[in-house]
Amino acid sequence: MPLAGEAGASAPFSTLRTTAPEYTAGKRAGSQGLAASLGHGNVDSDINMAKYLHFLLPLRGTPGRRSTAVLVGQPDSGECPANGTSSWTSECIVPDTLKKAGNVIMGQGNKKNAQLAENMVEVNPKAPMTTDFGTKIENTDDWLRVSNNDKTGPMLLEDAIAREKIHRFDHERIPERVVHARGAGAFGTFRLFESAADVSNAGVLTDTSRETPVFLRFSTVLGSRGSADTVRDVRGFAVKFYTEEGNWDMVGNNIPVFFIQDAMKFPDVIHAGKPEPQLEFPQAQSAHDNFWDFQYLHTEATHMFCWAMSDRTIPRSYRMMQGFGVNTYTLTNDNGERHFVKFHFTPELGVHSLVWDEALKLAGQDPDFHRKDLAEAIENGAFPKWKFGIQVLPESKEHDFDFDILDATKVWPEEQIPIRYIGELELNRNPDEYFTQTEQVAFCTSHVVPGIGFSDDPLLQGRNFSYFDTQITRLGINWQELPINKPVCPVMNFNRDGAHRQTITKGNVNYWPNRHEAVPPANHSKVSGAYVDFAQKVEGMKQRSKSAKFKDHFSQAQLFFNSLSPIEKTHAVNAFAFELDHCEDPIVYERMAQRLADIDLGLAQTVAEMVGATSPEKASTPNHGKKAKGLSQLEFEPETPTIKSRRIAIIIADGFDPVAFGAIKGAAAAAQATPMIIGTRRSEIFPAGTSKTAGNGVVPHHHLEGFRSTMVDAIFVPGGADSIKTLSKNGRAVHWIREAFGHLKAIAATGEAVDFIQTAISLPEVSLSSDSNVAESYGVVTMKSVQPESLRETVEIVKNSKGFLEQFFYTIAQHRVWARELDGLSTQLAY
């Protein structure tokens, strides 16, 4: 008999939906994960889903065309409640509420998705191949040539079909972005739950009945388009809001500050960070002489490079990092009052990072780790969410602080200017095609809507020029007409022509004023809702300088380092030591050791000893000892512990315990985690007490050599004498356990597997179970004699629980077991 939860078994939809091969195939076919989201509820609990039915939803705006949208369960028997017969159709399975959900995912009810659908075509197995101009192609494999049965002669240049194919291939690439070249994106929605009408009259920030379509692009900064995801780098967090008043681009990062105060220096900071010009290396990293030479000589970068050496620059997932607007913007309300504002996005899942050894290995093992993680979560219905917040400051209080609020190298401490959370952003649809959407999307900080404006932030002022300018090089002057960049509101003006113009504008005038008074601006037509620049009084001397407060380069760097937890400080020390160890010019690491003393003397002395620099004896700028909230990422734990979307590896060999296996797999799926079966081979593996007959076993997702512990969040090993005997003799299986322990991940085992864990880790400080009691020690949860009551499917994830699964899941929810590193255990194992 197949195991519960495997294809062919009778199991709840919530279990079957993540394991059935038909569902997996459907995901690959482009179902966009709707089936997974539907599996969370609203299906009668007494219906067991045994097989899957493809059904089609029409794409809005594309009459006559249909797209495979969802996969849903179809019962084995019984009458359809919709028609009272045994003839089951999509209407029998999908109630109106689920149809509405399908409409949202596939474009109906979402203006941007519907607009994009008008430009989509689908690969149809029955459609004949044609040239770009519509002529059907007879042969696409052989160039027209002179030949006979015995000889092959020269190719003929007259073959227009071959020439077209090669020409198009030769010109597929466009210039990649100068920075943020490597990216991944997704579609979603933005909703307000509290109006900000007291500070802004922007509809997107005041109308709580709206659901605004968005596209969010994540990225690394320094690496090229083909670089790895998990390098140490700042991450881009750019959101395009398709509002009813026009596009609003919030072009931010996962760090709230930047390296420079003035946009004039942007070429220098990027040149210094990019591969060095002589030999074009290193790629996608800051561990080289030029980068750190610039950081020392450019003291305003001190605060930012502290953030760059923190865990923030090696995130576990795009879904687990914050987003910040970085610059200071303004909001204007109906009363004509202006406020300064900073924008914040805080993830529902908390802020979590990789550990450095893990990040290094993943860069080679799975260079696409982050983009796969994002796509997988959306496919499985675990939609990423962020709370949206604003820090708002009345114009009258601009000069009330010891820092300049327009300085992009400074944060606004939350104790002084609290964050007000007013909305939520959710990503719920993967791109249809990477190039036309994620690659061609273009963001400009100058794109705002009425009610949102610009401050005199000197970095923002320059970004407003640069971001528009760079799109012209990449995409051409009409880049705003590309489907991903088009607003969903009406567009009309007298901008004309240029390369690749697509809009056909009828009429005999293309200027203002004109005799027809066509397309009048608001100051002529008196139409409401136009963008009006705030009337700001400006006076001063024309000179190349900034206010005196901009010259404080160290106080907030100290504030940040002081506010880190002990484990985060340890990681920062190690990051500085790693980076400077790769600097070959002694003047660079010697100087940087002195600069670190301006942040914290202990930090400087520890790093100096590690990299072979002269240890500073005193700090020229003593540490002030102050701390602030919201700077340590450990403060951003989820409100309720969760293992949602976490990958849990279940390692098995022939003869594994099917009871423990089925329990952990079912409970993990019920908690919206992703159980991944890892076997000694990828072909069927058979449980204890079952004949090795095809269909009686389990087909793993991966085998031990094809996957690594770096790619999962936790490991469970079920017992079974034969299984453990096999795993104990497998060096890679042992390495999985040791590496996961070194990377501070949750590990669990039952039955005979407890002895396997003991052999793999072999540290006296780690206590393991020897009976039916559950033992938890340094994040290793074990139970030698399995008790069925500890393996129930529904698990409440709370602190200090006694059950086996409860303790294992709670440990996973904590992300890492920091005590292993703080107590020196993780460094005692080779992995």
C-alpha cells in the first residue's frame, strides 16, 4: 500500500496537494500555485482528493484564448453538488469564492494583469511555426544549400528564414543594468488598512478600498546578470505601484542607508565596488583592495559599510528581508501641509539571514537560490507579505535632531520618529516571461503621484536624473510603452516618435497650445488631481557644500554596531576579517583597522589581529555607547512562530520507519512547510516491513549527492534499523548532519536514527534521548522510543512545549540555534 500522503493514497487535499505527481506537473505547466493556495481551505473537509483535474479559465482581454490556470481535486465518486449528477466538471469543484481567487491570480479583477494579458501569446502545440512576419516555416533545422545524395555543398545566402533566425539570435541581448543587474521579481497587490489622509492626499495612501497592483524586483547591486544570488551584497527592493493616478516607483534597498550623501559620487562608489579594471575580478563581491580603499578614504561610507558587513547582506530569502526607501521624500495633504517621510517594508516571516559558510557554498551549489525560493513560495501559495510603514516628520521639525534628516547615510531612530504601519504588500503571481517583465521593468525615483514629492536630499536629487537617463540606454526612449512599464490609468500628451514607438496617436495637432484646445494641462482645463509641486521657499548661496550636520560620519555607525546582538557582532567581526583578508595591499587593511577604531575599539583590535594589521591602541572617535531599536534584525521575529514555507529535509534509505516518516511529512505540510524527501537514490525507496515491489515505496525529491543541507532549513531522520545502517556508512549522509549542525539548523531524529545523530555529531555537550522522553539540546530534538501521541499531524508551535514535533517545529521557527555558535560548538565540527 502507498504511504499516506503519497500519490494514490486517500489523504486530505492539504497533504496531497504538495506530493501528487499530477500537481507537480501542473506547477511546471504554469498553474502559478493557485492550487496550493486553494488547498488551504474552503473545500469540504469530508472530500478526499484522489486525482487532479485540469480546467481552464479565460484570460481577460483575450477573447477566444484560454490558459491552464488551476489544478483542483476531483473526488473518486459521488454526485456533483452543482448539477446533481455523477458528471464532474470544474464547476463541481470550484465554488464562486475560489473562482474569484483564480480571477485575481490570472488577471481578472486586476487591472495590470488584464492589461498584460492583451500582449501575451502562448506556445500552442497545434500552432504552426512561422517567421516573425507570419509566413509558415517548413524546415527550421537545415540551412538552404547546394547538395546531392553524395555531397554537401555551400549554404545559400538567399535563405531568408535562416538569416532571420540567426539575426534575431545575434541581437537578443540588451545592455544589462550598470548596477542591480541580477534580479528576480513578482507581481502582487498593495492594500491600505489605515488612511494617511492626515499627511498625504495621494490616493494610494488614503483610499482603503483600493487594491493596487504592484511589481516588485529584488536584486543584488555589484554583480553582473549572471552572478550568484547569495553573495555578500546590498539587495535592491524596487516596487512599481500601478495606481489610478499613474505609476509610483519606490526604488529602495534592504538597508535603510547608503554609502554616499551626494549623487555626484555615485560613479566612484560603484567603480570601487565593481571588479577591478585591469583583469575584471573579483565578481560580485566587495572583498578587494579598491572597495576598501574607497571606504577608508570616504568617511561618510562608514555607517553603510557596517550594515554591509552585517547579516543583512546575506539574506536567507528575499521574502525575509526588509525594504527601505533610503531617501527622504515628502507628503502633502489637502491642507497644503508638507511632511518629510521615509518608507518601510517589514516582512511577515521576520528578518533572517544565511550564515557565511552557507552563503559561500550556495553560490556554487545553487547560484539561483534566492530566485528559486521566491518562485517556489508563490507557486505553493505561501505568498510573501510585508507590512508597509511610514516615518513622518512635520516640516517644522526638520532641524530638531543632531543629524540632518536629508542625509541618506543616516537612519531616523525609531525612538525619535516612530514607524506608523498603514498597509500591506503581498506577492502572489510569478512572471510570465523573465525578459519582457523582470528584465525590461524600469524604475525611476522621479515617478511619483500627487501627494508624494521630493525633498532636498542630495542623493535623491541626483537619482531623479540618473534613473530616467539609464533606461534610455537600456531600453530606448519609448521604454515607458513596454507592457510591464505602462500605467493602468489613461496616458495622453504630445511626446512623439522616437525608436520603437508603439502608440498610434490620432489627430492633426501635436503641440500645446493648439487651436482645438486638445489635451490641455490642468492649469488650463482646471481638471482636478494633477501633480502640483509644493511651493517651497529657497534661499542661499550657490556653492558645492552641504549643511554642517552632514559631516558627522561616525556616530550612527557606532549606534548601529552597539545595537547588534552578541551573535550579530560576532558575524560582523568575521565579515570584516574575511573581507580584509582578501585585500593584498597592506596600506588598505592597515588603514581600515584604524578606521574600525572609530566605530568600536574592540572590533578594530580583533579584526586587526585576524588580518595582520597593526592593532589600534585607542579610538580617535570614542564610542558613545548608545543603542537604538529596530537596527538588530533579531528584533523582527514573526508575531506568531511559524514554519510556513520552510524546507524540511527527510533523509531516508531502504527500511525506514514509515510511521515517523508519514507523521513528520503530514505535520510539516499541514503547517505550510515544504517537506523534501532526500534518499540514497532518486528511485523508489521502500519502508520497513514492505516488499520491494514497485508502487510500495517513496520516490525522493533528490538524492544525497544531488542536493545539500545548505538548501534546506531543517533535517529530520526517521528510524528504521536497515535505513540507519545504510546511512551510517554513507559519508555524504553524515556530512549532511554535520554541516546542518555547523550552520545552526534544527535537527531531529527518532528511533535508531538517534544513534546515527550521536555518531555524526559526537559532542558531549549535546544530550540525546535514550528512551521515550523527548530531548532537546542545542536545537537537536530526539526521541529514542517513538510515542505515537508525539507524532500527531496538527502541531501548535509555541515555546516550552513538551512534544517531539512541537519542539522540533519551534526550533525551526527560531531560524537558527545561535547557542551552538556562542558556546563554540559549531566550530568543533569539520563540515
